[in-house]
Amino acid sequence: MNSNDAIDAALEFMVLPSFTRIGSLVRSRTDSWQALDEYDLSGRRVVVTGATSGLGRAATAQLLICGAEVAIIGRDRGRLESTARALAETTGNPKIVPIVCDMGDLQQVEVAARTITNSLDGLDAVLHNAGVLMNDRTDNAAGIETTVAVHVVGPFALTNHLLPALRARRPGRVITMSSGGMYTAPLTVDGLQMSKESYRGTEQYALAKRAQVTLNEMWAGRIQSIEVIFHAVHPGWADTPGVADSLPTFGRIMSPLLRTPDEGADTMTWLTADDAVCASSGGFWLDRRVRPIHRLARTRRSDTPDRRQRLWDWCVEASGTASA
């Protein structure tokens, strides 16, 4: 083990410095990260969901700075259009296309996929970043719990709809923003959607994020990496509107150590820009390194082949899309 690996391992072992801005600052120096501004993404077309604030907005801004054309997806037309105007002005890149879509509404997801296909001349990458954390259970029109609909079923459907466009790029890229919260959650299908009586928003969020990471590996196992590569990302603990709204106590206590949105979005953006990452597929990344998807024995025990297949089959049925 070289000195850089030893430093990284020490940070990971202690968890808190790894997930806070300490981790990103130390690793960016010891691993000599290439600055994102140095990447030339001219001619590349990227879709970013949840792009009006936080990590999605930071990633979109950086992609525009690098010269990419970006379609941004959000629920609120006003916020979406104002974000597009602001980012076009601040980055100097007008190639930004706002697409209104609630990722928890499967009809809107299908329409958005058609719009993307018609609006962009090819598609190099999809960044699944949209997210919600609810205090109480709500369901979409199909009866799917909102957190699961937005984080799991909607992205599954959008990926399926866009596979032909992504495959044409050889390889296209699908990057999913997950969370360190998934480390506490087991893989489950029967318990994926919490009941109203037992509902706890942070636990529901972690269950959905676990499913995301598992599906990332399953997509990679089903689609050849020469066609489309799949990676998931843990951003660390970042100072975003989502944290401020959903976890205010955590945000206040950890405020001095939280990553900026740019720091939290760095690895997601890097995975979109750097061609070396195409050598592998199915990884779970933090700070430009692949990480294990389990830290606890109980979550590892839950991750069985049968349960994985059941999750995939449920997503196919819930999303109404064909299996890849």
C-alpha cells in the first residue's frame, strides 16, 4: 500500500473526515486530481435531473463551463427556466435546455424522454440526481411511495427510455447520485416502501438509496460496457438545500465541515467528463475512488441474488418498461 492509499484508508476508517470536506480536500491533493475546468466537453450532450439547486446545479454549471450541452430536468417550470437563464449567463454557455418533469410521475418521465431524444442530437450521459426526503408518506398516482418513485422507479424508467440514444454513443454513461445513508439500510423489496404507520423519512430515503446502488451494479451486469457504463456516487456530506430543509439539526451541527455543492458534485461531474472511467462499470464512488457498497454485516447478508432479481423484476413492473 502506497502512502496515498494509506491516507485514503485512514480517512475511510474514521468515516467523519472521509465524508466531510476534509476528505475531499485531502484526497484532491494527495491524489493530484485533474481540475474539472481542464476537461473539454464540447460536443457532448448530458441530461441532469434535479438541476435547479444543490449538487445538480453545481454539476450542471461545471458541465456548461466545460462546453457540454445540458438538458436540465426539474418539477417547477419557473425555477427551471430561471436556473437555465442564470447558468447560461454565469457560464457563458447558452446550450442549456430546460425540461419540466416530475421524476415521480411515470407519464411525465416518458414525455421527458421523448423531448430529450428530439431536443438533443445524441446523448452522452444521464445524471440521476433528483431527490426528495419526506416527513410523511405520500404516493404518486400509481400508488408508489414518493421517495421510491423519485429515486428508484423514475430513474429506472428514464434509463430504459434513453438506452437507445445512450448506446449510440458507445459508450454512453449513466451516473446515479446516491448517499452514504444507504450504508445503514438493507436491500429489501417487500420492505422498500414503508407504511404510513411506521414511516420515517430518513429510513425510507436510505432504503431507496440502497436500491439505487444495487440497481447500478445490476445495470452494469446486463449492459455491455462498450455500449453504456453505469456508476453510482456518494457525494459525502454536502451543504445543500435538501440537507437544510430535511435534516436541519444535522446541518447546523455539521455546518463548518459540510462540503460545498461543488465539492459534493465533483465526482459525479468527473465521472461524466473523464474517459478513463469507461474502463469499468458498476462502481460506487466517493472522491474519485471506488468504494465498497457494504460496511455492515447485516446489510451484506441482505444482499442476495434472489433479492436482487426480485428488485429488478419489481422495477420492471412498477415502471412499465421492458427489462434490459
